[in-house]
Amino acid sequence: MPKAYDPRETEPRWYDVWEKSGLFRATGKPGDPRETYVVAIPPPNVTGSLHMGHACRVTFEDVLIRHKRMAGFDTLWMPGIDHAGIATQVVVERLLKAEGKTRHDLGRAKFLERVWQWKEQSGDRILMQQRKLGASCDWERTRFTMDEGYSRAVREVFVRLYEEGLMYRATRLVNWDVETRTVLSDLEVETEENVQGELFEFAYPVEGGGEVVVATTRPETMLGDTAVAVHPDDPRYTHLHGKFVTHPFAERRVPVICDGVLVDMAFGTGVVKVTPAHDPNDFATGKRHQLEELSVIGLDGKMTEACGEFAGLDRFAARKAVKARLEVLGLARGSKPHTMTLPRSQRSGTVVEPMISTQWFVKMEPLAGPAIEAVEQGRVQILPEEWTKTYYHWMRNIQDWCVSRQLWWGHEIPAWHCEDCAHINVARTAPTVCGECQSTKLVQDPDVLDTWFSSALWPFATLGWPDKTPELERYYPTSDMETGFDILFFWVARMIVMGLHIMGEVPFRRVLLAGLVTDERGEKMSKVKGNVVDPIDVLGGSTLEALLEKATAGGAKPSGLEYLKKTYPEGFAAYGADALRMTLLSYAPAQRKIALSIKRIEGYRNFANKLWNATRYALGKLENSGAVATGKRPNATALANRWVLSRLDVAIAAANLGLDEYRFDDASGALYHFVWDELCDWYLELSKPLLQSDDAALVAETRAVLVHVLETSVRALHPMMPFVTEELWSRLPKAPGHAQACIVAPYPQSGLDAVRDESAERELSELQQVIVAVRQVRSENEASPAKRLAITLEPPDAAAHTLWSAGLAGLAGAVTNSDLTLAATGTKTDAAVDTAVAVAGAYRVLVHGVVDLAKEKARLEREVTKLDKDLASIAKKLDNEGFIARAPADVVEKERARRAELIEQRTQLVAALGKLG
RNA sequence: UGGCGCGUAGCUCAGUGGUAGAGCACUACCUUGACACGGUAGGGGUCCCCGGUUCAAUCCCGGGCGCGCCAACCA
């Protein structure tokens, strides 16, 4: 067995074994008596390559699944890929652009062929990358949101909603992305804050003389102004009520209206230009006053025919031109800087243009009610709980959902427009004649559906709905939905809505929301910043040169490259999937940010190596002994053996609890600390003298405990670190009839695989205190651990004496490399000048032959200072009458006992100090 | 403007009404037969500030300051 663990060899080998042996598969058999546990993966975009966010999803979900699989559930982890409408179309259009073509050159059918072609060649890449992280999905069930069956589900839901009056077509002011030329839902619009813009003022001449000055950040929209509004109570403008102003470019009379909702008297001039066709507030105002909605910006972002001399200009060019013309006409009234927020498209980044357009909408209010109720009643639990408030807030203020998109790549809308009577025929299959006029001139709606509309059906569409499949029967509702909090509205809320409405049942029992993975400074990873850490590089390692090259290719800024050089001067070692997984798990999942640090990954790489070497040690000690892990807790009599089983029990209990309650940090932390701080630091050290004992029964017991504890620890860690644990498990000697592999071995249970033994813990902690005291003296006085020390130990009472004479004395001597003499109970040895006196709990430890008296004095003084500090804080309580009178009796008693012990310790140390002079 | 959250060691973060923790970093010593991807010992904190409740507050409550996210938004 090599001295250091190398994940590069182990990981692909075991993954292959698991997958080929069918160990990831759910049975799917209706008769299987096991309870089910189901997770539907948040499907990554087909355009995507694995990033840290995905790695986080894969890790968390794989941990959940592996834990439940080992715990005996019939587990199904449903994998898949999302067709990602806009993102994918943009990528393929970019490819075409390189060939000097647009999608319009190809036409719709040819273009879609190209997208499918592209999907075939790159679609599986991310699935392969998920495997590298150890994802134990049931791969044979992999679904794509544009599969034939899935499309049927989408169509079915659309038609049903339409039939129920919940899907409707309407002309509204919508968010328009002029770059990709499609409508966006409210959620796809992001606001850029603190943009420095200008507030431009100009005058409208009032009919019959005078003028009113209005202000705007978008001068070009004045071409579509169909009113000027003042506040009805504004005394400055009462003379304008009922008047008209003249539009300087169009031959148009524009009415002055009074509107208390739109106008804020205190802002600007108190007069507002009203452009109903291009502003949400103005749109609402227009409805209130029956104003004309004049569209002046076209879907292509250019000014429309209605704009006269400005027609055809790009919206931003038109802004300049309008301003210039107003200057010429003498109507400009200056401008001032203005801080504002800009709505931008999440996809293209372009400024979103409010436009009047006819689109398909889902009526959300009737659907939101049950979705709120389901959470209120606990049928869906959201963790961390704080998010439920956010969920309610959004659901209670819900707006109708615009679901049509002017794209080619996506689910086609199952609606056919009649060219003769304009009737809209919504149907599951293409109709041949119009249901209204029997005309055969039917044209399918050219739009596709919002990708999130199909995603909303994910938990049941993946299981075969609308067919009544056995899978659907067995695995719906799913168990946990684990995902990033950033898509709570986009996806989770909509899945709950659709699950309840279509299936009549929640889509999952729990929602587990995780934070965003950022770089170690807490900054979002972005190609431009150059701080993207590719999970695959972490697994297999990468040089700084390769990292820089990749960042450069990704378009990183020079400052980003500097950051890379500074932060990762050595590049990455091959840390392995287990190390990355443990690192991600070590952060509290609910944190808003998971600030991933490479140093931390290195720490868990070291942990994997620690576990590897603990096993290496054990295998050496077990060789040819016939000791095997039986899967049953061995009987233990020796203190160290009882103790390690007790500590293992505590760790197992914490691991199970943490895994059940979405506290992966607690679960992984408990096992990490058990393995490193207790198993390796204490038990393995104590086992060395035990295994050298002449007592054959003791040696046999210790071997049995050693192999059991290690094998159980490995099983307990498996969900988190599947690769190294599978490898070690395969090497550990096991009794016949054991499980096929660690991945399907039973998950350890508190009380079964280990058992709490409080007296063993108490007694061993005394041993630890004594050992630490000796080490402290050694470290302070005589650096060399090679020097053998002579020690006298004074036990506080007869019981302690018995314990130590029964074996602890030998252990302590062996571990501290010293000859330990156990003093008779009640002896107070008069310490010689070269003897250091240490106090370990109630024990007095005398270390003889100490050379450096000055250092020993310093050590004692430090100890006394610390005791004084502790005593002062206790005194503050015990001297307080209120504390004695009102604090619980056991708390008071505890403080008194502690004070007594500290005073005794102090007395001992002061006496020792006196000896030193 | 509203909602949610955060402020704890140099850094990244756990945590609790009664003794303040981890990982990394730091200091000293140690290549001991599992492991230098290691061991032993050690240094390091006004738990953001001000009030209140309490015998006792880092924790609960109120206010402030700073920061983040989400939602809304004045042309």
C-alpha cells in the first residue's frame, strides 16, 4: 500500500465498478417493499460545462442519495439536462455567425437541425463531468427537456391550463429584449443599480401661449407621448387643466391630464410626460385616461414609422437626435446628472425595453393559493426556514407569468391561428380544420414556451407523465429538492404550483436551499474576473500556466490574471473528488455564500490521506491475525477500546442527524474530528502498547475493535468521500457474507455499530489530561521527545489508583516515553528542585529530572495566571447574591465545585513555584 | 422605499442565556516503524456600537453604524 493516497488512480476505477454493477439503479419494481427516497436533479443547461455551482449540487445530492441508499431505501436520483431556450439558441447563433450566417439565412427547420446536431455533440459532456465527481445518478433514466415524451407533457399541461382558462393570450406592456428579440418574464429582468444617467428637460408649448417643462431620462420616448400629466392638487398648474400642448415634431395635440397616482409634485418640475406604449407607469396611466398607445420603438430597437424624421434610427441614436432637434427648436431646458437603475436582460445584458405586445400568460393567482397552503401546512418544508417568508411574500404578490418567447429553440406553442376567422385553436395534436369556421388555413403560433415552463414539470414529466407509469406511481412525489436559493422563484415555486395543479400533490416533501459558490474573497466567479475555479482542475490538478491559459481564453481581464497568479502560484495539485466534496460539505449549506478556498480543499485532501494511513497502520497490525470486520460491534473490556466505541457512537449519531437535517457541515465535521482527533491522535496511539501486550485476549479484542472502528468510520464517511472509502473498504478484512461494496453496505447506526459509554469517556479523559500535562512539561523544558522521563503520578483517590494500576499507568508511560511510578493513594511526594509539578485535573504529576528551571517557572506562572483569570470569572458569579438566589441549583453547584478544584490546583502550582524560588 | 439576512481570531466561517470554537495562516521543537498531505506544544478575540430585559447577554429585545441579496421604484 503506497505511503500517500492518490485519487487519480482510484476514482475512475471505482466509478466504473459501481456503474457497471448497476449499483446506482432504482428498482422501479412496484413490489419492492423498501421505502423510496427520490431526488430529481436540477437539470444543468445543455450548453453548460460543469462549474462549482454544479459541483455543489452534485455533492449535496449525492450525499443525500448515498446516505439513504446505505440506510436501506430504494433510492432514485433522476438525472437530466435542460434545453435552455435562449442560452442555447444564442450559442448556436454565435457558431453560425462565425460562418457569416444568421438563423434567418437557414430558416427555422434547418436552424433547429443545427441546434439538435450541436446538442448531440456537446450534450453529454456535463453528464460525464458529473460522473467524475462521483454522482450516483440512475443514468439509464436520463431525461432531456426536449425529449419526445417530455414535449408531450408540456403540450398536455398547456392545453389543460388553456381549457381551464388559466392560459390566455393578451396584449400587454411586456419586457422586451431587443438583442435576442424576445419577450422576457419579470424574473428574467435584472436591475443595474446606481447608473449615472442624465435627466433631460425640455418644454412643450401650451396651446394659447406659455409652456410646460418636463424631464426625462429617455428623450426618444417623447415621440410617443400622448399626454402630459400634472397633479390635480398642484396649485402651480391649475391653469393647465383641460388644456393641450403641441407636440413639436408630430402634428399632434397632446392633452394635459390630472393624475395623482403618476405625478409626484415634489419631483422635478411636477409635470410628467406620458408615454403609454413604453413605460409601465405611463401604461397604467394611459389605461386610466383612455390614452392612445403609440409605439415608437420597434421590436428591433429602431424607431418606428410613426416617428417621422427619426424613423429607422436606433433607440440610442434617436435619443441624441431628438435632443439635438429640441435644442435647435429652442425647447431644450438643460439637463442634470441623475442616478438611476436600469433594467437589463439577464441573458443578453441589453437594456430591456417595455413594449406593447401580444403574448401568452399563465394566470397565477388561482394557482398560488394552494402553493401557499402546501407550505403553510408543512406538506412542503423549506430549509433553511427563513426562506419560507420570502416564498410567501412572492406568492402573495404574484403577477401573471408571460410564458411565450420569440425564439425558435424550445417547445412550440400548441396553438393554431385560423387565417380566415382569426380563431385560435389550442389542441394536443395539430388540427386540420378550424374549430370555428372549418377553414383549413391554419398556422401554428410561431413562438415557443419559456424554458422554465417546461422545467416546472420536471418532477413528474421525468417519471413519464402524462402516462400512468409505474415509476410515477412509485416515485412521485419526490422526497427532496436540493438547489440554489437563487432559483427559488424561477423554478422551485413554479414546480410546487404545477405539481399541485397537475398532479394534485406536492412535487417534493422538502426544499433544501443552498448558497452560491464564490471565490475565497466572496466574489462571484466570473470568466471576466478570471476567478473561475473549474472543478475538473481541482480533481485532476492543473499548473498555473494552464490556469492562466484557460482564463485568458475565457476573456479574463488583466487584473483577473493577476489574481490567479497571486492566489494560486503553484496551480492546483490533484486534490481528488473526495477532497472537493468534503470541502463543499464543510460549509454550512444555508450560508448565502460558500466562499471556496483552495487551501481548504488541500486540508481535506490531507484528511483523505490521514484516513488512508490510519488504514495502512491497521492493516499492518491485523495481518495474519484473522481479525475481520463483522459488521457487528465487538465486545470491549479495555478502557481505550470502550472509549473509542463510545466516541464513534457520538460521531455516528451526529453524522446521521446532520445528514437528515441538511447540516452537512455538522455531519462531515463530526466524522472528520472523530477520525483525526480521536481515532488517529488517541486511539491508534493507545492501541500500539495494547497490541504489544502479553495478554492474548486483550490483543485479540483490540484487533477486533480496531478493524471494526475503522471499517465503520469508512462506511460512515462513504456518502461524503465515496472514492477513498470504497478503496479502503475493499482492502479491510471482512467476515464472509459482507455487502457487495461499501456503496451498498449498511450505513452505521448509533447504538448498533457503536455504543455510548460515559464512564469510559470520563476515565479516558483523565488519562488524556495526565498525558497532555507530561507533554507540556516536556515541550517547555526538554525539547527532545527521545529523552525518557521519570514520572511520579499521584492519584486523587483509591478508585483512581485502581484504574491506573489496572493498565493506564502502562499506557501513559508508553505514550509519553517515560517510566511512570504510581504513588500510593494519599501520598504527597515532596518534590525535589529539579522536579516539575503539573496538575492534571485532580491528579498531581511529578516529572523528575527537569533541566530548565527558568522555563519551568515561566510555565507555572502562566498556569497560575490562567487559573486566576478563571477564578475571577467564577468569583464574579458566586459573590453575586442574585446568582446564588436565582440561578438553578445545579448551575450554582457546578460553579462551586469548579472553584474548589481550581483553588486546589492553584495551591499545588504555587507550592511548586515556591520550591523553584 | 419595503422584505430577508449578515457583522465572532490575520483570512474563511461554525456556535451557545453560565469556561468563546474549527480550518487555514503564525511561533517553537520533532524526519519516533501509519501518515511531513505528519506529530507535539504554543501565541492570537472589546464576539460592530449604544441602550434594555436577566442573577448572568456574544446569544434575547430596541436603536444606531456598516455590508449583502431579493423585490419595488420618481418621470
